[in-house]
Amino acid sequence: MPYLKTDMSDQKKKEDKAKRLAEQLRANLARRKSQARARRAGEGDARRDGIKAAKTEDKE
């Protein structure tokens, strides 16, 4: 049954890929949440090419 070893290694590769993708997804979500919080707080994005802070006008 040599095909079982290949199936197992393929299964392991799929599991590893799924874990990597899940980690990347969590990191991306955390980064996007951080950016959204910064925009709500009126702070600009830390990156040079990031989104500028929203201007607030003081109404008298």
C-alpha cells in the first residue's frame, strides 16, 4: 500500500496550507481592525502610503 504514504503526505500538506492560510487571515483581520480603529480615532495610517486621517471641523 505505497499510495497510503503519498495520501498521508498530501493530507499533511493540505493541513499545513490550511493552517498557514488561517494564520494569514487572522493577521490580516487584526491589521484591518487596527486600521479601522485608527480612522475612528482620527489618527492617520502609520504607513507612508496609507489612508489620511479624516478632517474634523469645529462648529461654533
